[in-house]
Amino acid sequence: MGIFPNETSAIRLVGAILTDLHDEWQATERRYLSEDSMSLLYPQRDSLATAELTAGD
């Protein structure tokens, strides 16, 4: 006898866990990769000038 009586109940549990995790990621400000780790991938972009839009533009 296994932990789950059938495949459908295992899929239902996994779906419930994924739905809960999805809701947490939607409700909070989280990132998979931090800004610091992403800046290491593209160091030349940090030195480029960035355009800024203002309300009068």
C-alpha cells in the first residue's frame, strides 16, 4: 500500500501545493534572481547612461 490511494490524489496534492506557492509569489515582492546576481551577468550595462522620462516629456 502506498501513501496515495491512486494517481489522481497525488496529482491533486501537487496541484494544491503549486497553487499555494503561486499565490505566495503573486502576493509578495520576490525575485528568482537578485539584482546583484543579475548585474554580474551583464556588467557593461551598469556603466551605460540610462534615459529617464519625466512627467513633462
